[in-house]
Amino acid sequence: MTVDLRLVAARVAKGDVAAYRAIVEHTRAPLYRLAARLTGNLVDAEDVLQDAYLSGFRALSGGKYDGNARIETWLYRIVTNASIDALRKRKVRSEGGEPTSEPRFDGNVKAEARVALRELDAMLADLAPQDRAALVLVSVEGLTAKEAAEALECTEGALEQRLVRARAAIRKAKSREEAAHD
Amino acid sequence: MTDKLEEKRLEQLGASTDDLRPDDALDDAVLLAAAADATRLLDAGPGLDDQVLAAVALESLAQRTSALEPSGGFTDAVMRQLQIEAPASSGAWPTFLRSGRAALVAAAAVAAGLVSYAGYVESMFDDDIMANVDSVEVGE
């Protein structure tokens, strides 16, 4: 059964806090995947998603959701931006030598997915957060250029530039790696 | 004379081959051959292999992470957090009071009400005191 989350959002806007659970339940799986793929880290993914849901709730309660976009698309954009912020913060944290904490909600994460996530994070480690997000949205999430540009709130031309930079950075990292092996 | 004969012979051959039509498969074969020829001339360019390999790797990683899902505890944690925030952000006040201007007008009205109520209470209190003073004076 499909649920029109816009109707649920209208109830939340009128003060029905409990109705927000339906939005979380319906969107948490794809948004968790998105946050995990963007950040490459389950701890950051959890934090990003929690913060994104709280931001979404505040925006709904404050009447900041105009109802034009689907709730899923709207939250997708919030999670993408929150993930980019998390990547920037993580960079600052790692430069400061702070340790990372263990995930709190990882009961459903299989070892295979965990390994894949680590590989993804390693592959994208050298990329700037915005370039990394562009590549993940298009090449991992499978969004079209138009959809990815909308999620990143940029033009398709800007998105293309980010993709070119991201792919070049991956190539460069691979060459460096190969040179180190030789 | 010989030329004329040969011309006639060619004409006859032309006429007899007028109905010749290519097999349907020939079109495809010609097009495929042309496409193969054209792509043979394409320069793959440095890094194209890497790019294709990276795309394949990303696609595979997408598949391997497709089962990622938070546990049920996640939703509860979010809702608990919301319940902490909710009184401040919603529910306690009607929706229209949560917009900036309406909230200001409402706050001003409440403040004005409190001030006038305080004034009323004070005047009642003064009247009581004066009545008591009068009765004291009469008593004396």
C-alpha cells in the first residue's frame, strides 16, 4: 500500500508529533543507505540521519515545507546536505586526530555490506565532499544528472564538473597506488 | 561493331539484373561492419579503462550495500528525541501561533491583559484599604 506522506506531513504541521513516525518508518531504509554511502561510515550515517529527521520535523512544524516536492525527495535533499556537512566535519576531526566512535544501531548491517562500505569509503577518500556526493548520487544511487543536480541544489553543468573532478581524483589515486606497488 | 555488341550485351545484363534485391540481413551486416570500422578508429584515450573499471566497481558497491537498513531501535530513538523537542516546537500552541507575526501579536495581547489585570487588582486593593481606613476613623 502506498502512503501519501504529504498528508502525514500536514498532520505533523498541525502538531501531531506521533504522525512523524510514519514518515520515519517509510523513508528510513533508503535514506540510511544514502547517508551510509555518502559518508562511507555507519556512525556518521546514523548521526546524519537522526539530525536530518529532526531538521525535517522542525521544518514541518515551522511550516517550511511547501508541499511541492514529495516528502521522500525533500528528505533526500536534507540527508544529502547533512552528509556533506558530516564529511566536512569528519575531515576536520581526523585532522585534529579525534578517534571515531562505534555505531549504536547496526543490528541489521551484514558483514558484507560493512566491508563494501569500507571499500567505498577508501575509494572516495581523496574526493572533496561535494565531488564525492555528486559521484555517489549518480554512480551508486543511480540518479539521473537532473535528479542529482536537484538534490545537490546545483546546475547540471556544475554537477558534470564535479563528476569529472571526482573521476579524475579516483584515477589519480589509482595511479598513485599502482606506482607504490611497482 | 564489337563495341556495339558489347554495349548491347551490357544492356541485356543490366536488364536481367534489374530485379536483384539484397537479402535483408545484408543491411545489418553492412551497418555492423561500418560500426566496427568506425569504433576501430576511435582512440580509447588514457584513463578510459580506469573510468570503466571505477564505474563497474561503484555499481558493484551499490549492490553490496543495497541491504543496509537501520534497526527498529533507530525509529524509536528519533521519536524519543522528537518528544523532547516537541513541546518547544509544536503541539503546545495552535499552529497559527507558531508563525512569527502571530506569535508576537499574541504575546503582546497576553502582556496587555496581564498589565490591565494587575491594574484592576491594585485598584481593588486600594479601595479595600481606603474602606478600612474610613472605618477605623469612624471608630475613633
